[in-house]
Amino acid sequence: MKKIFALMLCLALLVCSCAALAEAPEGEKESIGVIGVEDSFDIKCRLPEGYQVAIAAADATSIYSDVTSKDPEKPVLTVAIAFNDTYVQDGKALKLNDFSEEEIALLKESLVEMMTDSEIEDAETAYGTKLIIVKGHILERTIVQVFSVYKAYEVRVVAYKGQEASDVTLTDEQIQMIIDFLSEMDFVEA
């Protein structure tokens, strides 16, 4: 009986040790502001490691914030979320998924107006929300713009390397980080 008890105690200690060594759960999502026209939403996101958020401007219909790292080699993310009443049809707030191919084509044209050597690709978040990703150059600097529409809000993340970066080109890994950042963004009813 003592051997069985000792064996069970060893197994319990082993399980506890493994649990203690397991990674801690990812951090809480941070609020980047409350926005609302008819319904209010608290915009929450999980910041990439080493990043912090600073709200540049906010009112009832829009939020503009900068998500930055102290590391000059990491991209600067400018987040713009703004309500657009043209994305409300018959009382329904639209998502990019609701747009026709023609409407998406017009949006894509407007997103590349100021860029040179631009490439456009379609993607979607982990939740199935359509994204338009535009890669190009403005003044010799690589710019990546990720755009979507959610509940009649234009959601835009523009990423670029800061002035102090040794290389102004964004890597594929950094571009994926931007898409992941947007995929993790939540509109939580306030």
C-alpha cells in the first residue's frame, strides 16, 4: 500500500513539475480605445512582443494610434479605425466579406494610388474576415498596408521601418506579424 501511495505521490509531483515548466499563457489583450457610433466597442489587441501603443487621436467615430517598439529595426505600425457610413446598407453594418468583386476592385485601386511598385494580395484573418494587403514603396521606403472593413469601420494598419532602421525593407516575417496583429484585434461591446 505504501508503494502505491509513493508511486501516486511521485506521479503527482511529476505532473506539477511539468505544469510549472509549461509556458505561461499569452498576455491579456490591451485596449487601444473605445469607439462607437450606434454601438460602442472597445478595440482590444495583443501587442507584438516589445511593442507599446500610444493613441494619437480618438473620438466617437475614429481611433488613430501608433504601435511602436524601442528596437529601430522593427516596423512601426500605424492603426487607423474609422466609421464610414457608406458601409451601412439597409441598416446593416457591412464587412469586407459583404463587398462585391467590383467594390473590392475599386478599393484596391484607391489603396495603391500613392505607391510605386505596388503588389496587392488578398488574405483573411484567423476568423475568416477578408483583408487586402498592399505592399509598395513611398519615397523609397517599403510600406505594407493591411485593410479591412468590419461592422462599417475601416480598419487600416500601415507598417514601415522608422528613420533609424538600417534596412527600410520589411521582411516576410514582419509582414506576417502585421497580419497576425490585425487577426487578433477584437471589437468588444463596451
